[in-house]
Amino acid sequence: MTTRKTGGLSRRSLLTAGAGAAAATIYMPAVHSQVHELRFLNGEPAVDSVRALRVAAAQYEKERRIKVTIDTVPSGDAYTRTVSAIKGGRPYDISTLIFVAHVLTLANEGQLTPITELVNRHKWGKRILFPVNGQHYWYMYDYNLCWLFYRKDLYDSAKLEPPKTWAQLLENCRKTSGTEGGSQRFGMATPIGNNDATNWMSLAYMWADGISLFDDKWTNTFASEENRKRAAAYLDFFGEMYKTMPPGMTQAGFGTITAAYSSGQAAHAPYAGRLIEILEQRAPQLADKYGMMPYPDSAGKQAAVNHGYDGWVVGKTPMAEEAVRFLEWFSDAHYINFLHSAPLHFQPPRLDIYEDARWRAHPLIEKHAGAVKTMQGFLDDPNIVIRSVDTEGPAPDLRPAKIFESWVFPEMLQNKVLKNLSSQDCVSQAVEKMNRAIAG
């Protein structure tokens, strides 16, 4: 999930206009031109990321005499733009995609070129490769894992320890609420609206507690008696934690949460490495006062981070072979430069990068070496669960994507904290909505 930038459509556009367009692409005629040009659709619009790609493109043209054109859109628009290019007869040779269901859809339609050999040249972190029918179509360039940040200075002054259970986290949220600089400080900031931010930031407590959505046979395991009990307990906890949050969480998005933490309004907040970069830029007085931790479970047995990811795919185009060569060249010559365009946010999915002196030489990576070690630890620790709604199940599939897009779990939270329904009723309604989404 690059901390999800939003465009005209939701990041997760599978069930809206993008999916309808994708379904039609297989019938569109292919019209290709400029066979000595590679067309690259970039979904990272930050200035430094665009610059890194354009520098690589210029060098590739100089060395190989192949022009590489970089088009850039917000990540939430990348799938729709990819589909539109296919329909228009000029598909992109390389595209950014940020949702496993979009890769699955295009791969099943025969619109993507396998890059299995290239992917297999590297050792990857856990739960980051999503093969389709035994083939790899996605070159993952970063994790967008979501964990919890907390104010280390407040913990030190109140003699608090990083929590291992929901109860401990709730107590810490209460104890770190107060005033700061004449303004009210809240214990936690977490979104609960019908948006990508809620799906990414507010659900990992469930994964930590062993709640699942599907088994290996695609049975709806969330509907089981055990998972219903666990989910109800999660809602009881979340309902109490909600009382420590600032107003407006139903409208909160990614920027709302980073602003709440960086301004001192909230003592805890979920996010990825970009929040550290934001502190460096906007709140340097807090840049050495943060702590990081995974989402705890109810009993202190394990913890979780919510999954997120971004990657590049190669289209089924006359330039596909050259596109694969470009990705191979880029992964050796410029990939680290690209990662440095968001040094703490673009967490490497390739394990060799963590030991690469070129990557570690970035000033922010050196300065925040402790944070980097924690991020890498999420991949190494067997007790850290990495899950998300859209990656649930035994293989890439549209069913978890439909649940994600139907806002099943954001609405479950809203039913608890806004409508004051019993936790059991909230879970029952979520199960019913899951079943309707899957059937649809």
C-alpha cells in the first residue's frame, strides 16, 4: 500500500469502474507503435521518486538506445490508467500496481508477461510474493507494512512499557492522554471511516489475535464460533480505545493520522516508515522521540503488522522482452537509488538489500538505524503475523478483494463505536455482509 495516495478513484478500484474496464480489455484490439520505446507507468508521484526513475530512463537510453518514457499518476489511479491504455491499443510495457486482485485480473486475462525467472534471482521477505498459477507477474519494490508508533518521551516520563496486550495498550492510551503546549492530547488516532486507511490501519489487532477470513478451501472462517468470539472481544477493546481518540475519526484518512501524531495531538498512531520522514520534515523536535511496535494481541502471545505492498508488472506487449531486460538492469543499477527517494518508507522486500552498503549509506537510514532494525525484525520474527484483508486466503483471489471494497470491517467498527450495537451483533452483521460480497 504506498501510504495510500488517493486519486479520482479509491486505491482499491476492483469493484468499481476499473474492474468493468478490465473485464473489457481482452476484447480490445491491440495497436502498437514506437517499438523502440518503453512506456513505464509510475505510481509514485513524489518528486524524488520521479527523478530517480527519469535518471534511470536517461541512462538506459544512453547505454541501450532504447527510449524509456515515464508517465506518472497517483497510485490510486494506476490500475485504471493501465486498463485504459490497454483499451486504447497502447498498453504500458511496465506498470505500477498496488493491489493483488488487479494483478490477478490482468494475468488471468492474458495481459501480463511472466517474470518468474527475474523474481527467482532474489531472496524475498515473507508473504510478499503472490504467484498466479505458479508464475510470478509482480516485481515487488517495497513493503508498506503498517505498525504502531508511540511517543517514547511520554512513555519514559510516565514509566510505561511498550504494551504486549490490548489491555496494556488501552491503559497506555489513557495514561498518555492529557495536554501538551496548551492543547489537548489524545491517546490514539485511528481511522474508522469507509476508506482504505481504516482497512490498512485499524484491523491488525485481529490478525495478531489469530482471526482469519478464509481457510485453504475458501471457507468463510470468520463466521466460525471461535472467530466470532475473538472478533467480539476485539470490538470490546476497540470501543474502549475509541474513547481516547480525537473527534473526526470517521473522516480520517492517511494525512489526518500523520498530522495527529506529528502535531502532538495523538500519543499513538498507526503508520509506515513515511511517518518518520514526515517527523524529520515537519516536526524535527519529535524525530528522536518516537517508538515503534507491532499491534498486540489480547493475551501477549504474538503480534502483527498489517500488510501493504507495491510492485511493477510487465505488460503483454511487443516490447515485453525489452521491458524485462530493463527491470533486470534497473534492479542492479538504480533500484537502490529509487528506494532512497523514500528511504524509510520504501521498506525493501528483497532481503539482500538490508546488507547492501549502498542502501545503508543513506543519512536517514543511518540516523534511524534502530527503526530500520525494527522494520527488518518484522520480517525475521516468526511471532509477527503479516496479514491484510486483501491478502487473506490460500492464493490470490477476488473474494478477499470484494470484502475489502465492501467496507465490511470499517462498518463493523462504526456499528460498534457510533451505533453502540453489541459486539456480537456487529460481528453477525459483518459475517452477513461478507457472505453477500463473496456471492456478488
